[in-house]
Amino acid sequence: MDHHISAGVTVTDNISVPGADWTAMTASYDDRALLLDGTLVVADLHVGRGTGGNLELPVGSGSDMVERFQSLVERHNPDEVVVAGDLLHSFQTVPRSVESTVAGLRSACQQTGARLLVTPGNHDTMLDSVWDGPTASEYRIGETVVCHGHEAPEADADRYIVGHDHPTISIEGQRRPCYLVGSGQYRGSDVVILPSFNKLNAGVEVNEMRAGDFQSPLVTDTDRLEPVVWDESGRETLSFPPLGEFRRML
């Protein structure tokens, strides 16, 4: 990382959420997930993506996804796990491998006693065929609402946790999955956008994106969105300046 960029990067040991006012709850990042007190939130698993393709190693689907998910649940021992939409990928078919993966996710939660809940996304048209557990279009955790983010939420909240846009950020030519944290983004409330949990999703590079380029209606001012990267090798969180400032550093 060159000195122009690294000068604006903050490395936090306790991986607390930057930017917005999170004083009422403890929040932290880990492997494309967000932990809010006793709730673990993941988004855009897109189970089944790559099924039937020519990928030699379907990393991000099947056993790899279940193993990563299980590691998160075991590491943090949450009371509940919320999937913020797009648990599934295909709109029309559900291969047997998808059923097996969803069963593995459910089993990972059952082993630790965590409750698994899904807030359906636009890809989850076939959800009923593989999931008979709890669902909610919007799920409230105190003053926070979790939803997929493809539609404007009905519930008022101090902050919204969403997925849908699969954000990544390009740093020195390398694209990295990132969280985007924005204060006052939607109706005066804070918004956190999670990266896709599925490693098969290349993601969308947000460096030069404007509000109208995002699919989610909750993004209104990209200059104020703060990228956050979870560095898997160092197991640390890298917090970058807001995109408006970050663009000038590149």
C-alpha cells in the first residue's frame, strides 16, 4: 500500500464499527459478516451460484461456504444469525446441492443453539422450497433494522444493515470485498452495506460509483460512505476515509 493511501488507513484491533454512532451496541467485522451484540449478520450467500458450470474448484459454494459459516458461528457463538437476503442464487431451479448447503448452514446454527432467520432478497423466489424456518422482510435488532436493501424499507430505524450491491474497492489494482458505512444515508439514518458472503461473486467496484449507480435506494451520498476491509491474512480491520476523500488519494 503506497504512502498516500496508507496515511488515511486506520487499523483497529477491536474491529469496532467506524463512522456512524454505534454507542448503543457493540459491532464488529469478520469474514464478510457483521456482529451486532449477539446477532451475526451475513448477506448475499447466493447458494447455488456456479452449479453446473465448469469451475474446477467451486470456492464460495457448497462445503467451503458451510465451513466458513460454521467457523463464524463457532467463533462468535451468536444468539441468532440473520441472512440479509439472497440466500439463494437461481430464480427458477433448486439443485440438490443447494438443499445440502442450506441444510449445512442450518446445522451449523443448531450445533451452537443459534436461531437462523432469513430476510428474503430479490433472488429468493424459490426460498420456500428449501427453507421452512423463520423469515421477515425486515428484522429489527433494537434501533437497527436488517433487510436485503433492494427495496425501500417500511420500518423507521436509527440504522439499516443491508446487502444487495456486493461492494468491493480497488486498492493498488487489487479488488477487495468491503463494507460501506454511511452516516445519515437514508432518511437521516445510518446505513451499512455488507459484501457478498459468496466468494464466487466478483462484486461491484465502488471507487467511482455515485448514488445513482447503486441498486439499493438506501444509498444517497457516496462521498460519505466509508469503506471497511476485513484483512483475512492479518485478521484485522482496515478503515478507509469516505469515498469522496478516498478518490482524491488515488
